[in-house]
Amino acid sequence: MWHALTWEAAAVGRAVRRCVTQSGTERDTAVQSLKAAGAALLAWALAGWWWDAPMALLAPWTALFLVQSTVYRSLLSALQQVVVVMVGTLLAAGALMLTHNTMVAMALVLPLTVLLGNYARFGAHGLYAPTAALFVLVYGSSSGIDILHRLLETLLGAVIGVVVNAGVLPPVHSRRVRHLRERLPRDCADLLHTVADGIGTPYDEERTRGWYDSAVRLTDVVTELRAARRWSDESNRFNPGRRLRRSVVAPPPADWDITWDGITEHIRATMRSLSEAAALPEGVPGILSALLRAGGDVLGSRDGETDERRRSLEAATAAHHRLTSVLADDRHETTPALGGLTADTHRLLADLSAVVGAWDGDAPRDDRRQSAR
């Protein structure tokens, strides 16, 4: 127990230090938290202190939850919350006026508002429908002026929450896309180099399964990239500050996401064929080692290493030609695994050629680094 508490305290300390010293998720979370608290304070100052509204709590309560992670989400959440609060309030007021009995009105309204709150279009804000109904039923505030106050205060809080989120450092989420696009080439290169070093040793089922698992994790990174891309695109929708914040670099374009999808998928297929290849013809492990090492050199090369990258691609292509020759040579005993490896590495080389073309000259000079990385 003490160890767990110590570890948690250390993790919190590291997060606080990163929040202060560098930009990242921790700082983004801190900024959004402070904005939400500020929006709630501003809403209370207007509704509770200046306006002296009878239901002033609704304004800061609404503003607090509408400082969302994107401006678009704040707008959508504001619409959802205003609608569900309005519906819940009107249903409760109508039921109370009709029955003149709190228990009967509650029995009529709560099942309907809870079902309404689970409607997918309302998202997490759907539960505010029965909550708003309970406020009306429990406190008996069902007069026209009370209902009007509830709706106006909710609307005030929604407006303040949206304006604060959009006007004060509006969030832009492009950092994750850039991070994953830089990580993919590095992780692919590391795996190919690891396999090239180990393929010449005797077959080990557990080790080849580990290679395959690592390749599957690469495809998971591509899935993360797609999710980060959607998140980045959403953060730019209706965001008034994205053109004013010079520190925010545009994320790499999506043109080459499908290429990296192909590269990771073909690496995964190659690792699967290797895991099934208990025995390969003589000389094939050495050829595969040279091919995969050269492919890793292509992906692990840095900006400006154009000649080295081209030479690595040529070396990988030459190794694949030798592999094809072994497959076609009647003097060698071929196996289904060898045919699968030849086909898988051929598709991998095709994608590597496309990436090298993008890095070295087929893409416009200003877009080369972003288009592939």
C-alpha cells in the first residue's frame, strides 16, 4: 500500500513538472481545467452575484462542463445540454401542473426522461434530462417564471462555457499526429533490424512469435494515428484561434497514411510467414537478413540522407531478386513459407519505394518531411 502511494505521488510530481517545463498533454489538461474553473466563476459572477438569479447554480454548473477538449465539442455539448435541460424541465413542470402530486408526477416523468437521456444523440449529457426534472419536482418550482429562469441560466452558462473555450487558448490537437508519424518509421526500422540480426540463428518459435507480436503492435500504431487524425481534424472545426496561434504546426497531411498502413501490414505478414517457417532452404536466411536490414535502413534514415536511402533501397531490391531466384531454382527445395515470404517482401518493397520517392523528390520540397513522416 505504501509503495503504491509513493509511486502515485511520484507520478503526480512528474506530471506537474512536465506541465511547468514543457508543452504536452499535462499542460493541455491544466489549461483546460483552469479555463473550466474560470468559466464557472464568470457564470456565477453574472448569474449569482450581478443578476441574483433564483437558480444561479445552473449557470456555473453548465459552464463548468462545457469547456470541452475541442471548440466543436463545446458547441455540440451546449446544444445537447440546453435541449435536454429544456425537455426535462418542461416535462416535469407539465406533469406537476397536471397531477398536483410530486410522487405521481415523478412516476410519470422519470421513466420517460431517463429513456430520453439514453438517446445516443445526446451523448453523456442525456442524463441531465432526468436531473433537470428532479430539480423541478423536488423543489416544486414549476411556475412559468421559474421555468424561464432555469432555461435562461442554463443558456447563460452554455454561452459562457463556449466563449471561454473558443476565446481563451482554443485547444488544437495536432501534436499526437506528428508524434505517431515520427514514431512509425523508427519502430518499423527497429523491428526490421532486430529480425535481420536474429534470422540467421536456429529457428525459435517463441522468438518469431515475439516478432509477430511486435509487428501487430505496429498496425495498432496506425490505428492510433487514424484516431489522432480525426481528433486533430475535430479540434480545427469552428476553432477561431487556429490561424492566430503560430506555435501550432499543422499536422502532416493524410495522403501517406495509407502507405504506412500498407508498410505495417506487409511487415506483419512477413513476420507471420517467418513464424510459420520452421525450415528455409540453404542461403535463404542470409538473403532475408540482408533484405530486411536494408529495408530497416531505408525507414531509419534521416532527412538529408538521400543517397544512403537510395542505396539501401537498391540493396533491398537486389536481395529480393536473389530470393526470387532461389524460389525459381529447381535445384532448391521450395516451401510454401518461402513463397509467402517472397510475396510479402515484394509488397513491402513496393511501399518502401513509394516512401523513398516521397522523401527524396516526388513530393514538393516543402512537404517532403510532413508527407511521409
